[in-house]
Amino acid sequence: QQPVQSPQAVILREGEDAVINCSSSKALYSVHWYRQKHGEAPVFLMILLKGGEQKGHEKISASFNEKKQQSSLYLTASQLSYSGTYFCGTESTSYDKVIFGPGTSLSVIP
Amino acid sequence: DTGVSQDPRHKITKRGQNVTFRCDPISEHNRLYWYRQTLGQGPEFLTYFQNEAQLEKSRLLSDRFSAERPKGSFSTLEIQRTEQGDSAMYLCATFLDRASYTDTQYFGPGTRLTVL
């Protein structure tokens, strides 16, 4: 089952913060986050594993609530380079396939 | 450049023709996935390999699609008797499995297929 992402789209001014959510109806082993710019392949941001954790990557961080089967991606002090489509990908078990959500389009304007 | 290469980058073919795509993973990556992506959608899982073993193939995939990964190295994806609905970006992604405590998944640049 494809995970659900919200919001579908968001527009930010430089310096503003955003949160992108990903949820699944199935128990999750891991959540992956990717960013894709138009015409390019997705770029891996981070992976969060079962057990509930948070990770940070520069000004982009994420959390994973295993019990709620949810993950959130936090973008702080957004920069123009953050524009793109953000996808979450979920695995139900280890060594499983990664199923991607429909994506969240994020636009950062000056 | 992620170190994952795909060939060709673009392919235009006529309906009914067969096409084959190649993916060369980062050498030590033992997991390899194929995805298909259409405009405005997330990557759609097609199939994946752990070394040379094909572990799963999407039930949405017709028998016209086949993939191989001989010797656990490069992989090929073949589409027989192409249809216009096959037009999409075909992405390969590779992964060094988590047992090695490396958890980065890398996508190749993709092969854009257009079926006329």
C-alpha cells in the first residue's frame, strides 16, 4: 500500500520552515526520504529505522513514530535550493521493497 | 553523479518493438531496484534483486517485462511488444544492505522511454 503524504504542495518564502508528513496503514520497518528536482533522479536524504528515531541532515531533519506509522520531514530556514518534490518511501520489513508516496511539491521563493 | 549509471538515457521506439535498458550499480551494492515514474507521480516499484536473486516482481507488471541481474553485477530490464502506456522514466536504484551499516540508496539518472 502506497503511503500518504501531506500536504500535496507548499510554497514558502526563503527562511520559513515547513513540515511534510508521511503515513502508512501498515506497520513500518523503515522510512526513506528523497528530494527530486524537475528532470532529475531522486536524491536520497535520509533513512529512519524501526525503533523510533530522529535524524538530522544540515537544516533538514526527520522523525519516525513507529507506533503511529508516521514520519515527518522538517525543513528549517528554507533556502531556494530546497525547492523540489519530496517523496517518502516505506518498507514494511527488512529486505522488503521500498514503496514511494505520491510526493509533496515544495517551492521556495525569494 | 551518484555512481549508478543507466544506459541509454533516452529511448524512442515504435509500438510493438522490444527495448532493453541497462543499469550498472555501485560495485559493492548488493540490492538493486527498478522503478517506473510518470510525470507528477512517485516512483512505482517494478522489481528488485538481492545480488543475483530476483526477490520480487510487482503484480502490476505484465509478462512483457523481464529483468535479470547475472552474477549480481549489472542489471537489464527488457520490455517486449512496447505499448504507449509504457512511456515513462525507468529508474534504477542501488543499496548496500543494512547489515553493513551503510544505509544510503542511490538512484541512477534514469532512462526516459517514449513509445510512439
